[in-house]
Amino acid sequence: MKKAFTLIELIVVVGIIVVLVGTLVATMSRGTDAARAARCLTNLKNLANACNSYAMASSHYPLAGSVETRSLDRSGSNASEVKHQFTESRGWISWNSRGAYQGKSSSHAANGSWLTSSYNQDFDARQHALTNGAVWRYVSENADVYMCPEHRRLMRKQNPLWSYVMNERFGCDKSQGSKPMLHDPHAQYGHLSRPDRVLMFSELQFLDNDKVKVSTDPGPGIKNDCTLQYSQDEVIGFNHPNGKRGIFAHMVFADGHVEKLSIPASPSAKGWSVALGKNELEDLTEWLCTGEDVFFNGARYEKRKD
């Protein structure tokens, strides 16, 4: 007669299956997280390569954010007649102006009629900002290069079109929309003293934690949320969890190499509990943007003094 399983044996078997399934799911989840993080680093590398290709062709880097420039036109029949010409010098992602500068002879910025590169604009406007950006053709018009897969997953309802911000050191509007610039704001190619230490791109903030709150609203006076304006206390985004050991920020430097920085953190009921305060994150962001050497002392990042 065939012996049946006892209740205890069935419980043991079911328990083993549950443990194995849990282990498999956790392993697959970690593998998926790692794949998304790897894709994010590849995107940053491609963006840096695109900017450097643009710079080699143009003798200057693309702007981190669009700038309105003004020039004088003396081509009229009357020698004393001088006309102002206003032009958008496009950032790596442009303004959502959609043709505002086609044949215009008045300041688009000063009269308050410009549109910012913001998540608050409609999809078509943001799509224009992306495809009208200075590096669009240098990434083979591939929109996926602009998006971190983790960002797309976490903020799919907002339908973001880019996940990265460019260091304001490469030039952006700082006039608050009152006056167009009268000089060339571009950073010249080959003039960076430490391209291996000057941050070019980092991630936007799209992972909430209890120290730095995520906002997709660029706020008053901030003209592009594609620009990392460290002078206005904006900080790099730490968005990639590594289990309970911390969260990572991905970034690429002007020479094209990518880095992954981590800060101690652990998940909590309200989000993430991180070991660094906002002021410390602001300092770290400024050091990276200005080309300082930084190191992690086991508790926080510090600027290397030697």
C-alpha cells in the first residue's frame, strides 16, 4: 500500500517552496534593479559623449540651459538705424518656446512670454524642448538616452521625458527673465582645468527621502529643470536603492567617465532615512560642480584639502 505524506511533511515541503520562491523573487528583483542602474550609467556616458562631440564641432560645450542673447543689427538702409535681434542659444534641452524666436525682434524673456523646460508644461511642449535641444542629433535622436529606467518606473504617471540635469557651470540663464545676455555664455572646449573632476550631468531628484523632498515644480526664478543650479541650492539626486545599505547617485564628468556615489540610508515608513542633511548635500553638489576633489570619510563626504 502506498504511503501518503503526513501533515508535517506537507508543511515542511510547502515551507521550503515558499523560501525558494522568495529567494528567487528577491534575486530577480536585485538583478532588475542592477540592470536599470547599469542602463542609467550608460545613458549618462552617452550624453557626455554627445556633449563632447558637440564641443569638438563647435569649439564650446552645449549650454546647460537655454539663454536669450541680444545682438545689434545695423544692416538697414539707414546707417543710424540699429535694431535689436534676440536669439535663443539653446541648452542641451531647449526652452519650450516652440518657434518663439522665428523672426522675432523683441525680447521673449523680458516680456515674460517664454516657456520653461519644466515638467509642468504639456507633453508637446516638453517634447519640443527635448528634440530642439542642442545635443538631440548627437544622440542619434534617441529619446531613451534621456531617461533613467528607474525614473520612468517610479514616475510613470507624470510621464517624464528626461531624468538628468546638466551642471550650470556650462552656462545657463541667470537673469531671471528680465534682461537678455549680451555676451557668449558658453564654456569653451578645452578650457576646463580639471575635466576629470568637473561634473557634467547628474540625475534629477525623483526618489523622496526625509532629508530632501522631490519636487517637479522648478519654482519661481528657476528657468529650467534640466539645469543643476547649485548656486540656488539644488542638489544631485540619489535615486537608486541598494537594499538596506544605502542609496546611489549616478553622474558623469566632463572627461566622459561615470561614477556612482552612495550615502548611508535605510528604508523607513515615510521614505528613506539618510545620513546626510540637506546642507551637506548642497556642499557635495557644489564641490562636484566646481571641480573639487571629494572623498567619503565613512560618515559623510568631505572636500580634499591637499
